[in-house]
Amino acid sequence: MAIEVQRRSQHNERLMSHYDWSPNRSSSSRNIRILRSAKFARTAATILLLSLPTWGGGSHKHHPSPSLSNDREYILALATADRFLHAWQVGDFENGMILLSDRVRHSQDPDNVEQFFSGNSGQAFEITRGQGSHGRYRFSIVLVTVTESHVRCRVSEIVVISTGKNDWVVDKLP
């Protein structure tokens, strides 16, 4: 048993000499201050890291919501663009023509307009969020046409304007 005690005490001495701790009273109080400082720094770092998500949460930009009248206009313009593009998709010339403004009807060659609507059944469209206000909205679109083994995507835009009394028409063909 005495041998084991010696080994343990030699082991403890080796550890103490390894860290260069001396039994001197001033160095032990210094070590206590260092340990307290390290503990304080670790606690401060933990608090800082835990509070970062709350700081980051306030950095997002908050856009004011548009007024109710602008929302209503936007919804009506988007619905008109959607109905027009659906008429193109299914080849409905009559309903497509009803949704065109007088300016477009008179400035376009009727044969070109009719050909625009005379597509095949393999057509689709994508429409993105519109931009504009005060009775005029512009929507970026992609017209997708499938023929035999070829897919064609054409990027364009459509402009929808208000004619008054909640009536909207397409003022620019894609």
C-alpha cells in the first residue's frame, strides 16, 4: 500500500511541476484571479453568442404594405393578365381579343394577333410578380411552347392598364 501512495504523490508532483504551480501564496492568488477572469470571459462570450440571433432579427428590412386600393388594383391587373395568357394557352381568340386595349387592336395586324392565339395544345406560361401602380402594371412572363420533341421558351412582358370602373385590358402583347 505504501508504494501506491508514493506513486500517486509522485504523479501529483509531476502534474504540479508540469503546470509550474508553486506552493507560493502570491502565485496561487494570481492563479485564482486568472481562473476567475477566464470564467468571466467564457460567460461573457456565451452570453454574446446567445444574443446574436436577436440582434440579427432586427436587421431585416420591413417594407410598408401597399395601401388597400393599390392591392385591389394589382389583383385586378394580375387577374386580367392571367385570363389573357390562359386565352393564349388554349387558343381562345375571341376571349383574348376582348382583353386587348383599343390601341393594341388598332395598331396590330389582325392576322398576327390571330396567329398569336392559334397555338397548339402544348403551351404554358409563367408569370412573375408585377411592377407598377396607378392603373398600369407590367408583368414579366415566359411563354413555353412544346412541339414534337422541342421545347421553346420565350421571355417577354405584358402590360395591363386600367380603363376605369375596375376594367383592365392588355396594352402590350408579349
